[in-house]
Amino acid sequence: MSVTFFADIESESVNMANSNAARVLGALGFDELAGDADAEDFLGRVLVALALAPADAGRPATAEGNFIDCGRTAGYTQRRLHELRELAEDARGRGLRIAWG
């Protein structure tokens, strides 16, 4: 399963696994894997998260039975926040909302 962040069908999108999206959304102050926000608000949350978040040390991949968690590389959260910043800036410039799910 994955979560995709987008503004409209013509925009670039940012896609991440549910567990990684939950971490990023938590850094933004959201607690749902589906939702939407005003681009200005979303951008503000991204900028605050980038300013406050310590460097992401990552997490190794794990397997438990048939469940595989691919983990997260070091710096993953910051890289994704920068991608979301670009998406939010584009959406703000075009008067669009950011949605995810």
C-alpha cells in the first residue's frame, strides 16, 4: 500500500509507502493517511518540519512472516519533505490544494 501526494492530474506527485508516509505526515502534524490541505498551510507545515526535524537516521528493512517492511534510508524524511515543498510551492502558485491518499 502507498500514499500519493498531489495537487492535480497535471502536477508531479510524491508517492511513498504507508509507514513512511505516516512518519512524514506526523512531522507535518497530520494523523490520517488520506486528506487535503490548503497549499499555503501545507507549505508552512513542510517548512516548519524541515526546520525542526532532526536528520532521519533511517530504519533497516525487516520481515515478519509474510510482512516485509522495506525500511527507510538515512535522510529519507528530509528528502521527501523537500519534494513536498516543491509540490506545495507549485500548488500555491496555481491556487490548488494538496491532497493525499
